[in-house]
Amino acid sequence: MTAGYAVASEVCLHKQVPLRHFRQLQGPRRRELFLVEPEPLISSEDRELLATALGATLYVPATRPDLADTIRKRTARGVCSMVIDLEDAVADHQVEAAKQHAVDTLDLLAHSLDPNPLLFVRVRDPHTVVELAERLGRGGEALTGFVFPKFDAVTGPAYLDALDLASRVLGRRVYGMPVLESASLVHRQTRDEQLAAIAELLAAHRERLLAVRIGATDMCATFGIRRDRDLTIYDVRVVADVIADIVNYLGRADGTGFIITGPVWEYFADHERMFRPLLRTAPFEESDAVPFRQYLVSRDLDGLLREITLDRANGIQGKTVIHPSHVAAVHALSVVTHEEYADALDIMQADVGGVAASEYRNKMNEMRPHRSWARQTLVRARAFGVANKGVSFVDLLTAMIAE
């Protein structure tokens, strides 16, 4: 680590209970669900673990009057990463008051005996990054980093320079998370040029970047689109194409890539459905949870669950969320299944190539092509744990909803 920087969360070592996923599940219930429990998130040195463990990153407006209490309450309910939003969620005439409220909130949280989540501030411009760092007192200890909106080849250098200066002001490393959402990135004519420049820029600052976030709402706005709750973002082809290119440039598993997080799911209330629900009944029947399926469908969470699954299939981990009800869904589907864990261990323990039947006798594991997947799966196992044999996402989700 660079001289003069302290470990970002060493200040949390005095906390009574360390930050970790599923800490709201206690005793026998947790042991019943997990073969391997999630690791505590106490060291900023393991950047890949922290990035993977972001999970459902909950955004909250910086203008919320009970901001500190809200953050404490959400953390107790299982949220492990949050963003205090100074950008789209704050009206222009409220920005200055919102900045001070964010600073006061971080100062207050830094004195808490309970663990804080990984906390970020989404700023409007690079200047605010340094301004907040200079205004923070002890609250700097509670800050994990900053989120940079509309990050591209033009705005990016100023954000990264500001991040470096903020780290020096605070005397320790703080992380940046760029949000890719600009029109120049979306437009087909300029996308490759932008992504190549962004990839080069991010590579030069790799150790100070935690994850790359996708801003699909702004991407949709480029075309005057607002996707319906019956559809996933992958059904919106012009945006799905941009996501595919972002993963192609920035999500490679050869050591040059970054953790890329999924875009926000906007819906959380009942509505008249046009299409059939996206959740099969069978998994819920096996867990004696058919009424719970109806609850998920009524809250549009079946669409969210499908989109999370498609995120993972497309090389994306974690998700931006704007409602607490979405957190459990993201985290339940982030737990490594017993089958995935068995496959990953077999692949990583193989010294040579070749193929072998999986422990579950339902697929072939190819030791070289599947090695990157296996390594990433084991990192996810550290962050979110491994489910016991026979435990499904339905069991995990119902346990979290019941808490």
C-alpha cells in the first residue's frame, strides 16, 4: 500500500460485530443455511473481495432528514453497501445543504459502535470530491469512496485526479466507482473510441477503483425509452448492446478487467401485468413456499430475480438498488450454491487440463476453460458464503424476508 495511506477500514476493528453479509441471520438458522459463512469485510487491501461483496448497493438521497438512522437501520437489515446521493436525487437549490448534511452524517456514523456499510458519496463534479474530503472530520473514517456519474474519456481524468487528492487529504485510500452512462458511450459511432479510452484510463488507476457501475436509466434516456416492469434491461436491445460492449472492454478475466455492477431495477409496487410471471412454481413448491412466490410476483420481484440472473450470465455482479425490498433478492442469488462450490473446488484443485464429470454427475468440468469462472466463484463464496446442500435461493430469500 502507498506510504501515508492507512487501511480503509482498520478504524472499524473496534466494532462489536464486523460487517459481513447475512449478519442479520443468527445462530441455528444461519448454520442451517450455510456450509461456508461469508467472511467479515474488514480490510480494504483485498480490493477484489470488497468489490465482489458490494452486492445490492442501496442509493439514498443526501437530503433525507433521518439519513444516519436510515443507514444504521438498513445495515442492521443486511445492506452492506450504500451511496449517499448528491446528484440526481437532489434538486439544484438543495445541493449545498445536502453536502453539509452528508458531511454531518458521516461524522456522526464514524462514532458509531455498530459497523457501518461500505459508504460512498455520489458527487456531481470532481470539485465536490475534494471539497467533501476537506470538510470531513472524523467522518472520513466512515467513507469508503466516491461514485462518479457520467464518467467518460473527457470527464474521467478530472475525477481520478480529484480522487487522488482526496486520498491525500484524508490520509488513506478512498475508492472510486465510475458510472458509465454518457451519450457518447451509448452512441454507436463513438462507443468503441470511448470504451478504449476509458479502459486505458482505468487501467492506469486500477488500485484506486473498486468497481465499474452501469447507468442504464440515463442510457435509456438517450433514446427516450423507459423500460416496462414486465421486461428486463436485456430486452431493451440498444441498451443491452452497450452493456455487452462494456463487459467486452472492461470485464475481461485476464487480469485487465474490473467488477462490473448491474443497473438499477426501478419498480417495487403492484401493477396490472401484461405477461405471465417469470418465476416457476416448482422451486417454491419444493420449499413449501408457494404463497411467498405470490408475494414476489405481486411486488414485481420476479422481474428483478430474472434480471439478476441475466446480469450474472452476462459477466455482471452486484446491482444498484433504490428500494430496500430489492436487497434480499440480490443477496440470495449471490450466495454460491453447493453445486457451484463443488465444481469450483474441483476445477481449482486440478493441476493439469482435461475434463471430468462434476460431483453432481450432471455436467462436464473443463479444467482450463472454466478456471477463471471457478476462481471468481470462490471469491464470491468468501463474500456471500456457500449454501448447504439442498438449500436453494428460495430458502435464503424467505429467511431474509422473515427477519
